[in-house]
Amino acid sequence: MSLWRIAWRSIRQRALASALTAFSMSLGVALVVAVLIFFGVIYQSFHRGGEGYDLVVGPKIGERELVFNAVYYLGVPKGTIPYSFYEEFTEGKFAFNVEAVVPICMGHSYRDFQVVGTLPGMFDELVYSDGREYEFAQGRNFKADEPFEAVVGWAAARETGLKPDDKFKARHGVGEGAEDHAQQFTVVGVLEATGTPNDRALFVNMNGFYRIHSHGSHDQAHEHDEHHDHGNHDHGHDAEPARPISALLVCVDQNKPGMTQLMRRQIDDGPTAQAVMPSVVIARLFEQMIGDVELVLLLMAVLIVVVAGLGIMVSIYNSMNDRRHEIAVMRALGASRLTVMIVILLESILLSVGGGLLGLALGHGLIWAISPIIVEKTNVALSLFQFRPMELILIPGLVVLASLVGYLPALTAYRTDVARSLTSTP
């Protein structure tokens, strides 16, 4: 009979105690898995927002403020840059270093979702999440020559009920006190879920974004002109109000190494705008806001696993008095002290690894069970087999832990006096 089978038979003889100790280990491992995957989802959701472009260019309002406004569509947009600065990227001094540039204009809303004025290139030229192209669940992208067409993000469409051919009015401002413009936009497309902040926004033709002011009351147009920069005049649309821009999303020519940093410094040194690398700012924000929380929860989960390991040690150690005769018989039949010691260690390893495997299943099952809530809040889809590379060290780590906690009862078995154990048992 192999040593593994002997260890397994010992576990089966104490089925209830073994099951409880293994289950306590599984709960600790499940918590570790849940923490890893949950924060992996947050990390993925956090970072997807800034993928697809190299620079965000906007007013000098600070890196974080610009990222929150232009990447996550959070807060009230502050400041603008002139339309002429956008032309520097299409036909001016930055044009030869840029693969794509898309302007965005903010300051309007619909049912608490940001209404973003932009160009069709937002979905035709930009990508997201490791080069994925935008796709439409329904309809199509809006056209450049149709000023009052709109595309709705997946989550925004689900919560507002908007679908192709529906119409909506953008509100000037966000929250209470916002007023509807008279002109309506027509929905022509609904985006597939991307797991980015774009899922929770409505995108309209930038020309229509400006022109709705000329269709509203004089007071609305006047209020808009006061809100934005009067010094920036429309190019090619003299009858329309000024055309300030909230931010530019810039893809730098990848064949020119170092150009992203060079352009960022050139823009920052000028008086008009600032440029930020969203991936860098988002990584810093994540580490400062989320990283410490993940570390604390992970340490607590690991501590639970260690306590469960100690429970295995106590369980096996307390059973040693009842097993002295069994061990003595093994020794009398020719088993060496080392063999007896290995059997106890294998028992500890079986309990730890068995509990660990159950914990992996429980942790992934828990995340899968609550995945609809996670999808609703983050737009990141999860599967039953979602995992993080750090999980690969769990089972080897449990083997090491089991060896450590099993050493004391194994040492006790090693020191068992065969003669005394045999004679003391009737």
C-alpha cells in the first residue's frame, strides 16, 4: 500500500474533523481568489478607459481633473481649448507626428449620462482594450454630414431604453438646474459593450453639439456663449457660436519612438493646453486609490489561510494520542520512523490541497454568481474560468504551508515509543 493511500485512510477515519479543517482552508482560499479576481476586474475596468490613444490634450486644469473629465466623463467639465488648437494636429505643427486625433466636447447630459460631441473617427479610427475595434450592437456610426445623429453606449442604452430611430434632447449642464435644448438628436446606433467609460455616454455629431444652441432660445445660446470662450470662433461656420473643445484624444505615430513624451513637453510648455499620458496617470491613480485596499484585503485573506493551516496542525496533533497504537503497529511491521513521519506530512498536504482546490472552485463560483452585478457596475464580463496569474502560486503555497504545519505532529509521530505504545494498549 502506498504512503498516499495510508494517509488518505487516516483522513477517512476522522472524516468529520478532516472535512471541517479542509473546509476552513477552502473558505480562506476562496476569499483570496475573490479578492484577486475582484480587484483584477477593477484594474481592468480602470485601465480600459485610457487605452486606444497615447495622449489626452485639454485645458490646464491638472492631470487628474483632465483624466476624470475626458476619459471617465466624470464631474463637470472645466475649461476648454480653442478649435484652432485642434487644427494644429490635423494640418499644423503636430500633424506629421499624429496617426489619429479625435476632439470631444462636453457640458451636456441626458438622464445623468454625459452627452459627448465628437467626430465619427471616435469609433472609426480609435480602438480600445489591446487594439479591439468598436462594433455596434444595433445600427451604425453617425455620419459627419448629419449633425443631429447620435450613438449611445451599451450601458446608457440599457438604462435609458434608447434604440435606433429614438430621439432625445440634450440638457445644458449636468444635474439639477439643467435645461433641455429644443433640438433633438436621433439615435442611429448602439455600441457593443466595451468595458470602458464609453459604455456610459451618449455621443453626438460635434457639429450638432454646437448647433443646438442656435436652435434654442436666445437665453440658452447666450448662456452657452458665456460658459465657453468667446475668443474662439467657428471655422467655416460663421453663423454658429464659438467652437471650444473640451479635450483631444491623440494617437501618436508609433514609428517615431519618444515622440509621445516630446509632444507632451511641447504642449505643456505652451500657454494653451496640457497633455497627459492617460495610461501613466490611470496607473498612478489606481495604485494610490485602490492598490493599498487590495493589499490589506489580500493580507487578511492570507492570514485566514494561515489560521486554517494552524487548524489542520491542531487537528492532526490532537489525534496523535488516539493513533499511537496505529503508529506502533506500523513500526512493528517494519515501517521506519521517517516513513511514519512522511505519512503524517502527506496527510497534512492532502487536507490543505484538497481544501485549496475546493476553495478555488468556491471563489470562482462566487465571482461567477455575482458576475451580473459586476457587469452592470463595470461593464466587464466575467466567466467561470476568469483568473489572475497570482492564483498559480496558491497550490504550491499550500503545499509549503501544509509541510510547515504538519511538521510538529509528524515529529511527534517520529518520536513515538513503539514498546510503550504497544504495551499500554489493551
